[in-house]
Amino acid sequence: MKKEPLGSFFCLLVENVLASRFSLLASRFSLLASRFSLLASRFSLLASRFAITTNC
């Protein structure tokens, strides 16, 4: 009976560690996505400037 609380505590610890790792991974992907979005908006701005100067 003494092993059961320890087992559930270990399970809870593993779940918390996994959840925090997935959260960190998700925030990294979110940061990467925002960087790509910023890069895309810069290219869009550059393309619109080029289109204005060349009168396409």
C-alpha cells in the first residue's frame, strides 16, 4: 500500500514534466511561426514597393 501513493506521485511528476516540455515546444513553434510571419510581411512590403516603382 505504500507503493501506490509513490507511484501516483511519480506518474503525476512525469505528466507535469511532459506537459511542461510540450508547452515549451509549443511556445518555440509559436515563436518560429511569428518570425516566419514577420519575414513574410517584410517580403510582401518589399514586393509592393517593387511593384509601385516598376508600375506593374
